[in-house]
Amino acid sequence: MLKIENLHASIDGKEILKGLNLDVKAGEVHAIMGPNGAGKSTLASVLAGREEYEITEGTVAFEGKDLLEMATEDRAREGLFLAFQYPVEIPGVSNVNFLRTALNEIREYNGQEQISAKDFMALVREKSAIVELDAKLASRSVNEGFSGGEKKRNEIFQMAMLDPKLAILDETDSGLDIDALRIVANGVITLKSDKNATIVITHYQRLLDYIVPDFVHVLYDGKIVKSGPKELALELEEKGYDWIKAEFQH
Amino acid sequence: MGYTENDLAKDLENSEYKFGFTTNIESDRAPNGLNETIIRYISAKKEEPEWLLEYRLKAFRIWSEMKEPNWAHVHYEKPDFQAISYYAAPKQTKKYESWDDVDPELKATMAKLGISMEEQQRLTGVAVDFVMDSVSVATSFKAKLGELGIIFCSFSEAVKEHPELVKQYMGSVVPVTDNFYAALNSAVFTDGSFCYIPKGVRCPMELSTYFRINEANTGQFERTLVIADEGSYVSYLEGCTAPQRDENQLHAAVVELIALNDAEIKYSTVQNWYPGDKDGKGGIFNFVTKRGLCETNAKISWTQVETGSAVTWKYPSCILKGDNSIGEFYSVAVTNNYQQADTGTKMIHLGKNTKSTIISKGISAGKSQNSYRGLVQIHKNAHNARNFSQCDSLLMTDECGAHTFPYIECKNPSAKIEHEATTSKIGEDQIFYCLQRGISEEKAISLIVNGYCKEVLNQLPMEFAVEAQKLLAISLEGSVG
């Protein structure tokens, strides 16, 4: 589904990703872990298409298409979803209006008809239940006045509504208490299928207790330096990142 | 000489303005210039009574002594008042008995404006008094309104049919001496709208007038007078588009609202006049005086969505004369490219327990300058007066400007006045968030801007709100920098 080869990306002339490789297949969950500043969020931003980053080398294929050539909105329409680490507030724009606009743009891109108001509301009810999101939040302005936990749940709710092929969760666990963490994780698990894939970017192991990854990758200094089964996450939790740093310090 | 399609073709080098077209209807046109002879010509053309001619001549003499105001935060080349023709009327001035009688070309114009009359009549129940080049050519729903005693007609017709009302109220809120442009309008106004709601009557439909500047080089001097008698209610809509012109066109309207005891007037405007091209060439000068008077327990609410004109100078105001009266001002002003807007309101609190609310949302894009200018004045007898003002500015680029000039004059210690102001730049993060959800940049801007203006748009009647949202999107296309 996603094939990243030798990806180099920099911002303001500073190279952050330095030859990253990753292969994600449908039905898989990949966890990307690593110390602060390793380039985890940069990877998410580059895949989603943030313009501040300059791609200096490498390729990214998404469902066989050149992802880096696509406009940000087309990446989303092709089925790439990013759950933001810091979801943005849009005052005065209701969540439902926002999502209906998004959903219809995606449908139009894929040659589908606009969704009817009735079907849309039914979908909202069904999907908001997955993340136990209060129906009232669906009609409030996008993320405005939401608590940290509500914002993260809202991200997963949006993911459920848009039904992406590839979801990238960028530090979705940060700032969540244990109950919110469980709800968010359950949401992600419920949405999992053999047709979609998930990349979980996280600093801590605890989210992976709920969302069990097929692969764990350690991102350090702009590269994936170690990959392994889910046990690798436990090892990282136990030993920290220092042994990795020591191993790869030049 | 009529302005022909060929002339138009030459003028239409800039095809960006969607409503830039003219209708080839022969017109009666006064020679350029302004003097007493011209005023007598206008008055004679309109078959006016002697008192109105006197009113005009008095206004002209006052205007001749006045100087153009230059305190507003706008810069432009002053119009040459002697190079303007002050009267143009379509030649067929006969009133139509039925819709079928209306000139097909006129119908086409209305269709281009997106206001199919049949449709409006059928779907929305809006009675439209269509003003083209200052003469009202079609009026609908008159019979139905007539049953309730509501008068809704062109200003000229009101002068003929209801002279006592016009004489009593014209100039009572905006006197001829008020300001330069009001004086000019009082001297040369050609037509406009008149509305009277009798005691205790709630007008059952939105009253609506579409103004349109159609003749090359003619200033527009509309005059609107709305009188809501005791205990009555009316919602009045004013929407505008104009064909594009190379030279600047002057528009100096006067709107007077009178809300008698316990009456309520809601006045909504969507203004979409030609703003000039990308380089700041052309566009309408919009110098308008709008003011309402509230008697006891009365309420006047102004809502405006201003996206057009090269230069806007406009302060819809409320004189809260009666005790417990309420004034409201909800405004969205958008400026793009080289547009300049200096707009706001005045809330004059004279009576006890008077209340006013000001919500102003400015949006600046391109190299434009957008200013809010407002006055809250609490007079010494206005016990327990209250005001709340909120002035927000949204910047779309690094080259535009937003300015806020709030004036507060308070002479009564029991008054409560609150003022809030914010300035923000449209967030790249917000746009990226929308893009990541599959929403195009254009739609994203439209969503964000409409969200920002929601408090104001919510005040507009439904159909108008939809139109206003589209206008905002059109005005700001490709404007984030």
C-alpha cells in the first residue's frame, strides 16, 4: 500500500529525514517509535503533504501512485488520513458541516454521488458511537473548546467518517488519560480491516498495549534503524532509547 | 447616447467581474454637470411638486458651501462632480400590468443577476421592487401588501401618492445639512424606495429591492425611506450588483429608517458593486448615509455584508431616542486587491435603558485597507444605557491592513460599555487541516471565512445568507498569501 524508499526531507535547509525506508501492506499496523527530534512528526507531515518540507531525494508510492506528486487534498482523497497531534480549531464551522464538505469532496473525486443529508446523519450517529463521542460535539464548531481528549476522539471520529485506506496517527496518545486512551484505541481497532493499514507514531509503549502492531520501527536521526515484532516496543519501554542512540552515534 | 454592446465590448477587457454587463435599453439622460438648471430638469422630469423642488434647491445651495470629508482612512481621486450626469432613466417608464409585458431585455438582465422574478415570487414570497437606473420598473406583490395597508413603492411614486408621509419624514433622520454626500443626494436623488408599515402590522414577507447601476457615467443617488408605525414590524432587504466601468462611479445613497413606538425594523444589505480590477483600476465609490431613529421601545437592526466597491464610506447608525429602545449593527466587510473600506456605525443613546450591540467582522485580503470606525455616544439623560461592541479583523495576506477606530463618548455614569477587539491572520494550519481532510483550498477558505462571519450571517434571512456566503467565497478566491 505504502512504499517509502530512501526518503530525504528538510525544512529551512535542515535535513530531518535522511534516507528513510518503509513498506506497509494492507491489513498491517506499523508502530513508529523514537526519541524526540528523530523525525517522527516530520514523516507524518511529509506524507500528508505539508508544504514547508522540501523533499530532496527518494520516492513514496501509495497504492502504486507517486504520492509526492499529489496535492495535499488529493492525497486525502486517495485515502490517506492523518490524525493530528494538535488538532486545529475552526471557529464557527460545525463539525458536521466540515465533515460533510470533506466527505463530499472525497466522493466527488472518486466519481461518487454526494451523500444525502439523511444518510450522512445516519453515518454520523453510527461512527460517533465508535469513539463514544457525544452527539452534541458533532454539531459544535470543529475542535473549538474541546478538551484534549475530545479533540483526539474527534480525530478518530473523522477517520471513521472518511474511512481511509491508510491512517497515520501522530502521537494520538499524547495528553490522554487512561480512559480516553482506551476509547481512542478501541476506535482504531474497530476500524481496522484487511483492506486498510495504520501507522501509529508514538513515543510511548502504552498505546501499543491496545493497538497491537504487526511491526515496530525505531526512527532515529531521520532513519529507521531497527525494526522488529511488537516485543521491540516493550524492550524500548524498558531500556529507553539510549542504547539505540549509543549504537548509532557517529 | 445609449451605451451599446459594442461600447461594452471595448470596456470589458477585464472579464473577472461576473456581473459586469450592461443592458442595451435606450435611456433619457441629463447632460453632465450640476447646477440649479439641472436640478430643475430632474424635478421637472419627475413631475415633482413645488415643495420637493424647493427641498432640492435648498440642499444644493448647502452642498455648494460644503467640502468633501477627508477624515476617513481612504485615499482616492476625488470625483469631478461636474463630469457626472445626474439623471438617467430607461425610456419606457410605463408600468407593467403583468409580468408578460416586461421588456424581454430587462428580464434577461434580471436573469443574469440571478433574480428570476417568477421564481422569487413563487419560491420565496419576496416582493421585489427592481430599480434600474433610478427608475422603478417592476413591482410585485403590491396587491397583497395593499390589503394590509402596507405601502411599498418607488420613492417617486410615494411623492405622488403619499406626499404627506414623504414630507413629514424625509430628512427627519438625515437632514440635508448632515454631510457632503447626504446634501448632494438630497439635491439630485432620482429615485429609490419607500415603505410604510401601518400601526400594529407585521409585514408578512421580506421586502426587497435590487439596485443596479446600468448607465455609463451616471452617479447613483438613491433615496430610501422606511417608516414603521407604532407596534409594526418589517424586514427589508437591499442587494446590489453593478456592471463594471473603467472610470470610477459615484454612489451616494441616503437611507432613513423611522421606528415609532414599539416598532421594529430589520434592514439587511448585501453589497457587491464592482470593486475595481486587480490593479485597483475602476470600481464604485460607495459613500452612503444610513441612519435610523428609534422611538420608545423600538428596535432597529442593521445587517450588512459588504464585498464590493473600490472605496466604501458607510456608517449605518441608530439614534436611540426613545426609552428602552434597541440598536444593533452586524457587519461583514471584505476588501481585496486595492479596495478600501472605512465602515462602522454610530449608536447614539439618548433615552433611558437604551441598548446597543455592535458586531463587526473585517476581512482584508490582497493589498486592501479595511477600517472599522464606530462611535458609541451616551448622552447625559441616557440612564442605564448599555453597549456591547466586538470588532474582529481577519488578515489574509501580509500586505493588507486592518484598522479599528472605536470612539466612546459617555456623559452618564450609569452606562455600561464593553468593547472587545481581535485581529488574526487566517491560519495556514487551519487550511492544511482542511486540505488533509480532502477539502480544496478554495472551499477551505470559504468554510473558515464563513465560520468567522457566522454571527453576522446568522442575522440575515435564509436566502440572503446563502447568497452572502457565495459572495464571500467569490470575493476571496485565491486570496491567501
